[in-house]
Amino acid sequence: MATPLPPSSDFTSAATQAAAQTAYGNQRAFLAGLLGTDGEVATALGILGALGGAYIGKTAAYTLVLGDRGKMIAANSGTWTLSLLAAATASAGFSFMVLNRGAGVITIDPNGSEVINSAATMVLVPGAAAIVITNGTQWFALEIPGPAQVAATDATAGAILRVSVDGGSFGIGNLGTLTTIANLDSISVPSGFYAMRDSPTTLGTRPTDIGPLIWGIVEVQVFDSGTVHQRLWRNTALGTTNGYYKRSYNAGAWGAWDMTFMRSNLLGTVAQTGGVPTGSVIERGSNANGEYVKYADGTLICTRATLSAPNANTALGSIFRSADVAWTFPATFVNTTHLVVSGDVDDADSWLAVNTITTTGCNVRALAGATKAAALTCRASAIGRWF
């Protein structure tokens, strides 16, 4: 138990020599307990518990004691746990500093169910430090981050991100030139934004319609060590070619690049390979034979609004018909299995009949309830598949 400060009456009231000696002895004991006996500033600061008053190095698991008040505890190597004494035992105002000087991770673990910054534990990555203090019931820490990144792609845990004038961090906040991604197929590239270039040429699997001379911006998102997502924007004029792609790495392999459709590339030339669409979603066209619409799922619709039957005056039982009118489809169907042709005649007493359907065209004729000597305007549509 520390010697208390002698009362002032020991030095102001009349006293015997023995009483004075006792008073001075008690005063010396009080000062020695408060400041030490060697007259060194460091000793006094250490006894007082002044923050940073002493330094100790550790390389393995350690439990804080009352004597560590105010000390700088340096974790010089290894991955281990720094256990705290009970907050009530430490008492309000107990504080210390800790610095992770090694390459491992240091976990600060409060006593029992006590918390630090409202959490069960606190982790210090290499280079990080913290000032820790208690109010007698729980612990609080002011964390001091580690050093800044040495490069825009430095993925050292705990490193302070670079500001934009230094090249940003992983392409985020970059005011200059993006870092080139060396290989699109690499799964060790940190999350961020990168440039796909032709010099130096970015290696790896590109979308099928993006050659080695095409530039672009690549976004990488690492979910975990076995799951990576990529998005790619091409950096050239789009024309009719899609400019936005995505793919994922899962179960040890990259999936195929998939096009993302937008207003600029929704319409265009549809195409397919092995039943898998490789072009736009909708294709619309027209020629002398009419208009057509192709869909990426294989649906093809052909229409013609200007077919003309010369008349409908040939008797057919109790009705009349025209001669056959050939209609060549404006686009070719893959087969006639599910090909349906229908139409109408621009006359209230007439209708359209269809025959001789092929993948490239058909014959139509006008039918009428009464003889029609004048030409009849016919409209026809065909629905089927283009693959």
C-alpha cells in the first residue's frame, strides 16, 4: 500500500525532533512511491502511469497488469492476443498504447464479457496502433492506422488509401491514368477499376467481338478467394456492337462473357451460335417483299401490306376466287414446322386464303362472296422461327 502524504500539521505544529524525523521520513516515502527513488524522469513517468512513459516489447500472448499503466506495448512479431485485465481492477483512467510492429495480427481481448469500442475484441493489422483507456467498466480505443499504400494497387491490410493526386486506390478516385490489368483471367487482382489496353497488351479471355487492339475499362469485384466478378466497358465507338459485358469466376473456372443490353444496342443484327444468342435482341428490316422482325429467341415475323389480287371473279362453288399471288418472304424461316401464314383483304365481302407454304414464301388468293372484277389489296403476315 502506498504511503499517504503526511498532514500539514506534522510540519507546522510544535514537535519533538523524533516527531519531525518521522514526518520527514513519511514525506520521503510518499515522494518515492509517487516518483521513484533514482531521480530519473523516465522512472517518475512510469510510476505515475503517464501515457508513453515506458516501452516494453512483446512477441507472444501477453496479459496486461496494473504496472503497464501508460506503457507503450510494442508487438514486435507474430500473431497473438493481448489480454486486458478487468476494467474495475484497472480503474477509470487506466490507459496504455499498443503498436503492431510485426507482420502478424494482434487481437486485443478485454476480460470476460467486457467490450472494447462496444465489440468483443479489436484487431490491429501490421503497422496499426491504438491508444486504449477504460472508464472502469469497459474499454475504449482510438485506433491509429498503419502507413499509406506504396502504390495504387498495394493491398496491404490496414494501409491508408492513397489520395487521387497520387493515383487513387485500385482505380477509385483516380484523376490520371488507370493501372493496366495484366491478365483478365487472373483471380489475384484486387477489387477496383483497371484499364484493358493493347500496349502493353492485356492478356486473358476477352469477349468474342473485342480484339486485342480494343481498349476498355475493367471493374473487378472479389467476393472471396474463389468468387470473382468482372464488368468490362469497351473504350471505342460502339456502332452496332455491344459495349458492356460481365462474367464471374466460380467453382475454379471463369464463365463466358455475357453482353448487357442498353438502349444503344437493344436493336441491331440478331445472331446465334449453337442456339445461344450472340447479337442484339431485336432486328427490324424491310425490302421489296415486305417488313420483318427477328428476335434473339428465334422468333421471326414477316409482313406484307401491298399484295394485290387482280380480281376475284373465278367461280369456286358458290363463291369466287382470284388467281394465286406469290409472296416471297422478306426474310427466310428455318423450317415450316411451326410456320403460320394469315391475312385479310381490304374489302368487306372478301378474305384471304393461303397455300403452298415454304421457308421462303407462299401463295395467297382472295376469296369473295360475290364476284369482284377490280383488283383487291391484300395484307399477309407469317410467324415462325429463323433458327
